[in-house]
Amino acid sequence: MSFQIVGTGRSTPALVLTNDMISQIVDTDDEWITSRTGIKSRFISTDETVEDLATEATKRALESAGIDGHEIDLIICSSFHGEYLSPSLSCLIQRNIGASCPAFDINAACTGFVYGLDVADAYFSSGKAETILVIAAEVMTRHIDWSDRSTCVLFGDGAGAVVLKKGKGLKSIKITAKGDDNLLTIGSVFCESPFAKQPKIDPNFRMQGSEVFKFAVTSIIKDVKSVMKEAGITASDVKMLVPHQANSRFFQIVMDKLGFKEDQVALGIDHYGNTSSASIPLMLDELMEEGKLSSGDIIVLTAFGGGLTSGACVIEI
């Protein structure tokens, strides 16, 4: 299909927050967190902004690709939100890397990076771009109720980016949405208005964990089967399945149902936690840096998130 990944980059905050450190804030401990999530630590933003993380990841991806910002034809950035509602995070990144191309943000929650790849595919296929930058940057810890141990232990912050050029690496892709504001929400914060009569919205991350777990497992299995069938491959052809890093408990279920071996599944949740849409590009760059992926390898990306959204794709590196 339309593109090839030619560069990757990632950025994380300086502070590493361990489970033992969290136990000083809320009633929990390392055993409780690890057994339920697989998370041992996560990176937490202190003075780093989402713009800082996104820009650093982008610069590293450009360096990896061996190109400059002015060579980018389009910037797509996935994020719950940047420092501002306007200007968009993508526009600030455009300025910071010296690009002069169109730039826009998307929000498909944790599936945002896969959505970004799908949008990029459309631009390539229409002939409107030769080189596209897709970024996912999240500071999830801004949205957490730190008194709620069921959610505050889950999330970390970070950004990942890829540079795409025209090519035949994308073999298949699928994205979905099913509108739902009951299972997972993060409320917006609005300025006070003397005319407003709407009820106040809880700005913190809230989730019905067991129902989201069911949605996640069902979506991953369905989406991955669909894109592998379209690409004409089986699990044995795949070098690495790179899933959204949300909770380690469903990985074993997914492996069993899809026929993947443990060494075929990229897991970084132990040291990243859940970084929403940034989790897949973070893992991609880590895999590339560690030499675990080579030219010609087949990878499968899969994600799910609020919305509810899901998506998957098959790419040849």
C-alpha cells in the first residue's frame, strides 16, 4: 500500500515513578499493582510539557530518517490535548522543527496513533504528500485522580514519532469507532459563564475497568484477525505484535487466541505504564533502537481506547 516507516523517535520525562513511590501517595503496594497490571514504573512529567516531549520525539525521528523539518509535507499529531486548545500541538511542533507544511491534531484516545497512520495512508494514496510525520504525545498524569488507586497506578507520560515516506510497507489497516461515554471518560474544564446551566463535568479520568477489559480483548482479536487476513499472513509470518500498552493481563489471552508466541509480543508496560496513543510509537522506537526489528520484518500494531475506538494494521518494515 502507500507508505514505509523510514524513521522513529521517542521521548520520556526525567522522573521515573516506581510502585513503591506511589504507595507513599495512595493505599497500594508493588505486589498489588504488578499482579493486576504488570506495571513496575512509569515516566511522569514534572516541568516537561507535552510540547517538549512531542518536539524531542520528532527531532529524534527526523534524525533517524536523515531528513530536516522542511522536507515534511504534513504533520499529524495524536493527543488528548496540547498546552492549548489553539494553537494545535501539531502547529507548535511544525514551528519547532522549521517545517512549513499543513499540521493538525487528532483525538482517538489510545487508538490515535493507528488513526494517524490511516489518515497518512489516505494522503499518500491521493498523491497529496511524499513525506509525513505522525506523532503521538500524551501527558496522561494531568488527568488522573491521585486518590483513586484503581486508575492512578496505570498511567505514564511520553511521546513517540515516525517519519513516513511513499512505499509499499503498509499491507492492511483498519480503524473503528463505537460511540460511548459510559465506560471511559475524561471531562473538559471550561471557563465560568454567567449563562451556563450545564452540569459540572468531572475532569478526571474515569473508567469501568472490567467492561473496558472485555472491549479491549474482543477488539484486539477481531481487528488483528481482520488485518492479517487482508494482508494474507498468519501469526507465524509476524516478527512482532506491538499492542497498546494498557494492561499485561489481556496479553496472554490475546496470544492464546491469535496464536502468537511470547517472544512475538512487544511489551513495555512494565516501565512505561499506559501512555495512551504514545504507547505504540514508544515501543516501535525502542524495538528499532535495540535491533529487534530489521528491514523486511512484518509487524502488527493494535490499539483500543476511549470513544470507544480500536484499530490495527500490518506493516513491513
